[in-house]
Amino acid sequence: MTDDLLELMRERITIGLQREKTMEAIEGWERTALLMLKEGREYHFIVKDNTILVNSGGIDNPDMKIESDEDTIRKLFLEEMSAAAALLKRKLKVKGSASDLMKIRHIF
């Protein structure tokens, strides 16, 4: 079974890592994030060594927890919706430090 959402996130992260603002945001930043979808699937992100990896499955003790639905995550990664708009519409919930929340907008 292929996971097209995982493939989409990996593809869009690769594109994002070519942007100067993304690279500036993650410079020296080491964090883990758990994405929990309302549909039940989980993914985890590892930001380390100036790159971002995403894999399926959970992760213990993440620095950030992100809750959303698959449609919203797709829109975020396809840049059809901003993280700010998703937060305001309560389609995206993020738990983490304030500084982490400011940086995450460069990932989505």
C-alpha cells in the first residue's frame, strides 16, 4: 500500500528546503514533531542537521504535537491554505513553544 500523503509531504519538504526562508528558519534547529490526523494516522517529523525528515508512525516525547485532518494537511503542503488560516479556522492545532510555532510556518 502506498501512502500518497507521506509522498506528498516528502516532495513538498524537498521543494521547501530549496527556499532561503526555510533554510534560515531551520538553521541549527533540532526538533521532533508528531502529526496526528483525525482519520487515525500518525506521522513524525525530525528537523536536524538543516534538513527535515518525515516518516509514518508516531514518535516518543515530541517537541511539538500537531493535530489536523488529511484534507487540511494536503492544503497546507500544496500551499492552498496558510498555517495561520488553518489555526484561525481551528483546522490545525499545534502544541509547542512559542518560538517553535513561529518557525513551523516555514515548514508548512
